[in-house]
Amino acid sequence: MLDLAYARHRMVDNQLARRGIKDENVLNAMRDVPREEFVEPGFEEFAYEDGPLPIGEGQTISQPYIVALMIEAAGIKPGDKVLDVGTGSGYAAAVMARIAGRVHTIERHAALGETARRRFEKLGFDNIELRIGDGTRGWPEAAPFDAVIVAAGGPGPPQMLMDQLDIGGRLVIPVGPETHSQRLLKITRTSGTKFEEEDLGGVMFVPLIGEQGWGEQRPASD
Ligand code: SAM
């Protein structure tokens, strides 16, 4: 039988550290969080493969390297307050919750959100708050955030998410004119009105559907 703890450590060494992920907080959190608990029943043996996996509703749990890249880029530190848009399986929120003080996570598909909520409870995460709804509007009552991570690609960075960043806060989001291929951007709020943008490279995410994302009329697979 596959030793999943061993596979998890190998994943961190081979897929993350060897590809340039250096943040020890990220590496340790991903050594710690059992990704096999966040995949569909029957997919556990594939949990540490180098790619995304289906989680139902036409959605995916992201490739481990992409999760690490986004969290490292967002510079999440102990004590930070983080917003995670697109809970999906809950895996990225769980990894961030191992590092940050508090994670607020929003998922538009109720069934996915409720499954993620049960996983957080089962694994004892008490610093994650989950809401079902449109994450492009952010979570105004909990703002400002030190970091906002968006795990779905939109046409541009939602203004409401930028407005909910603290000064010095970072938004990491895939954006682009097509629904399934994007540039991964890191946007840092340097003052009340100024934002700096860095392009972290090409990525492929499922579409961000919502008021400040793509419209509801997506292909059936969304
Ligand atoms: N971070 C997730 C994980 O660790 O499993 C992967 C997320 S998956 C690639 C993207 C998720 O974003 C999907 O579950 C999708 O339903 C969700 N999504 C898309 N648009 C959204 C929106 N406006 N608000 C909240 N969730 C959204």
C-alpha cells in the first residue's frame, strides 16, 4: 500500500523545493496538510501526483506546485489575515491556515463549500471561516486583508478585492482575456491609492464567475 506521508514529503522535495519554492513556512505547511483528505473518495492514491484533480461540479483541486507558488508569492506570514477566493476542496485554505492567523474562504458552489467545511472540522482547523457566495465581492466585514488569493481566472483584478487589501497587502490572481488561460499577477497595495503589479507567468485556471469576474453564462462544464 502507498505510504501517503512518505509521498507527501517526496512531493514537497521533488515538486516544490526542487522547482524553487523556498519559503519554509510554505514547505512545512505542505509537509503537514494531508492532501489525500481533500480529494474525492477513490483518488487518495493520486493525491501527491504533479497535477490538478477533479473535485466535482466541473472544478479541480489545484496542482500542489501552483498552490505553493501562489502562497509564497502572497508572502503569507504568521498572524496574517487572509482571504481565499474559490475554496474548492479547501486544500489551499488549509495550507494557508497552517501559516496565517486567520483565513476567510469563499466558494460559489454550495456543495463544494459544505464538503470543505466538513474537512476543516474533521482535521481540527479552527482558524478558517467559510462562506458560500460570490468571492469577487470579497468579505468587506473582515477586511482589510494582508493577502488575498484567487484560485480562478477572471478578466481583470476585481476592484472590490483590491480595495479590501491593507496597505502593504498582496493580491495574487490569474487574469486574462480568455476563460481558461491567464497570467498570474501579484498586486501589492503600496498606499491608499497606489498598487504595484508583477507578472508571475502563464497559468491555466477554471473561470472566476461572479459580479466582478466572468458572467454566469459559462459552458456547462463550469
Ligand atoms: N483552492 C482550491 C483548492 O485548494 O482545492 C482550488 C479551487 S478551484 C481551481 C477554483 C474554485 O473557484 C472552484 O471551486 C470554483 O467553484 C470557485 N469559484 C469560481 N468563481 C468563484 C467566485 N466568484 N466566488 C467563489 N468561488 C468561485
